[in-house]
Amino acid sequence: MYQILIVEDDLDMQKLLVDYLKKSGMEAIATDSPNEALEMLKSKRNFDLAVLDIMLPEMDGLELCKKIRQISDLPIIMSSARGDIGSKILGFERGADDYLAKSYEPIELVARINALLKRYSANQVIHYGDLEVDNNKHKVTLEGYSIDLTPAEFEILNLLISNKGKPYSRESLSQAISSIAPDSSLRSIDTHIRNLRAKLGDDAKEPKYIQSVWGIGYKFCD
């Protein structure tokens, strides 16, 4: 069952969307607070997609979209009464995957959610040489052999390989990995990386997969 995060300050619209998504076989969690939405994402809630209104209290949906992109590759649909091309471009520039101009019918939102998640699902198997990471099955194979990873190791590898060349600090990795307790030491990231390298046969001095970035943290070799 898909779990959808809805950030909408119109409570009538919020209830309409939650009820319709539930009737469509999805679980919908709604809030009118961008800050609460960010806290839910940081607390490792396993959302599959977010629907963000633009006109929100505390911060607008464009800023919220930008902040979500800093911690997650979650699919995002922007929703707004602003249907002009400039607003749409701003939404896409902030990291949105789709844009719906109000007033739309809930059935259209469901169709867009299904289409977007289908596209994301099709791209969830990542290949890098003989290494394959299947995000749908949470399975990693190397040279055709299955590699047994802990949930935290899998999430770290999946995040890094999905963003090749992008360095991540220990803090950002800790925030993005749902299998790591929020109160864990940042040095626990080093332990996970060390174990992950050992299972992949990776050499920290001459890395093939995971490279240390001095003064920052780690990245996947590009």
C-alpha cells in the first residue's frame, strides 16, 4: 500500500484528498504545517510520494520542496491555484516531479500518483559495473552473487549509488537513513561504511565504489 504525504492548509481540500486516496487503496497522512512535514520525513516515515500545496503557512511549498530535496529523493507533486508557466517552472526548479493546477479532480491526482510511482519503480534497479542494487526488492548482487546487507548498509549504498559523485556528510547520511536511530552517534556511519566496504570487497585506499571525501564524508565513485 502506497503511503502518501499531503501538505495542504485548506482543511476541506485536505480531507477530500485523504478520503479519496484511501478509497483508492492508498494510505494518506496529511498536515497543514511544512515544519511538521519535514519532521515526519526526518523521523524516517516511509512515504512513497508527497503532494505539496504552494500557499502554506510557515514557508511556501516551493521552499518546502527545496528542503525535502536536501534530505530525500521522494517523488513530489506540487499543487497550486497558480497555473501560470512561471509558477510551474519554479516548482520544477525546486525539485518537483509533477505540477497540478487547482482546481483538479481527485481522480486526476490518483492517476498522476500512479503514473509517477510507476516511473520511479522502473528506475529502481541501478547497475554499476558488476554491482546491482534493486531498491524494490532491497537486494544487492555483485558479480551475480547476492550480498547480505543490513537495512542501514543497504540504505546507505542505495542513497550513494543513486547520487554518484555527490558527497554526503555523516550528519546528512544519518538524517536520510531510516534504519539508523536519530540519537545514534555520527561515528556509527563510519562503522556502517567500513562493514559495507568489507562486504563489497572495496578498498578504502583505492576505492572502486565508496570514496571518502576529506572534511565532508563519503560519496559513490563517479
